[in-house]
Amino acid sequence: MRSFWKELPILVVIALALALLIKTFLVQAFSIPSDSMQDTLQRGDRVLVDKLTPWFGSEPERGEVVVFHDPGGWLGESQTKSSGPVAEGIQKALSFIGLMPSAEEKDLIKRVIAVGGDTVSCKRGGKVMVNGKPLDEPYIFPGNTPCDEKPFGPIKVPEGRIWVMGDHRQDSLDSRYHQNLNNGTVSVDDVVGRAIVIAWPINRWTTLPVPSTFDQPGLGAAAAMAPSALGFAGALPIVLWRRRRLIAKVRTEAESRPERLTTDC
């Protein structure tokens, strides 16, 4: 029993170190503070965010729900309510090791609609278009329209940036409302990670997969290549074939010539 109390501080330190490691490199909990992602996410939900794959060069993909740092002014000058020094101290300690969302971090959560190289647009009464393909969006909050209150585009998303929108379109100040800054796009460097599961409350536990509409053929920007690029791709096999024929011809002629012997005088 005595040895247990001696080892307890070491076990606590190891547990805290592991929790901090997991929070920094693997998974972190975030709380949903608004209604902008209804009905996919409800206010007060706790989601777990995958922070590991970005360390290996993975970038956000269309359809994923991602957490990202405020790109600049998206959240405004919102003031955090004081809950007392004791409660604040506990929250800071738990958020430091990833067991509770931080009250100080200014993060947002939205769905990735378009990535670098894509062209995205939406007309009043129509659907969101990505590279000329309409999105079927069953995740939009019931009664909402894709963009009637804020049509946009066409906008070409720069490489290394993403276009994001909330599922509750009539209650989400997303990329549409911040086009004065980088055309409303968000840098992938600001992305914390992808929300992969609703962990709390228990009765709402579910994963957050990519909707099937983002898997439709031709959605990728590569399908909208310029004619010159397509022409180059089509001409390349012909050029290689002619080059091989020329090399074969030269080789055949060389083999048919008689060898010249030289002698020393």
C-alpha cells in the first residue's frame, strides 16, 4: 500500500503526459457553441477532432466537417463570460490536456464545400455548384435553401485554401459573408483537424462521414482541365510512340552497317 502512494505521483504525471500528447498530436475535444451546423451538430455537442492526419500532410477534403482557427474577424469581438476564478482554473487545466474545450480559443466548425483549384458558385433558387457539378445536400437544415439569402460566385478557390459553409445556411456566417478577405476562403494552415465523431451526449453518438454527393464523378477540379492541358495529354502518347520508332530505326541502320577495323601502323 505504501509503495502505491509512492508511485501515484508518477502515474499521475504519466497520465497527464499521455493526455497532453493525445491532445497535441492525435485527438482533441471541441464543444459546439452555435446553431450554424444544425441538424448535423447541435449546440452543446462535443465532437472529437482528428489532429493526426494533418501531421502527415493530409489536407481537408470536400464534404468533411472541420475545425479551424478564426481567419480574422469571423467571430467578431465576442466577450467570454466570467465563471469565477476556480471554475476558470479547472477549465484551463482540463482544456490544457484536451479533456475540455478551451474558453479562450477562437475556433469555428464548418463543412468543406470546395478545395484549392475548385470553382464554387450558387445562384438564387439553385444548388451549390462545384466545378460545374450541382451538390445534392440532404444535410442542410430543414426548410433552408442552399444559398437564397446569400448567392455567390463563381469563385476560384486558391491552392492551399478551402471554401466552407454551415449546414444551417440561414444561421451561418461562413465563407459567403467574408468575401472581403481572401474571397471568403480559409487557409489549410488554420485548420485544426477533421471532426470525426459526436462523442457527447451519449444519445447523439455518431460518426461524421463525407456525404455521397461529394463522390459524384467529375466533381474534381481535374475534370475541368483546360483544352490545352487535355490536348497535351492526348498528344503525349503519340510523341512517345514516334520517338520509340525513331530510336528503333536508328538502331536497325547501325546494326546493318559493316564494322570498320582499325590497325596500328
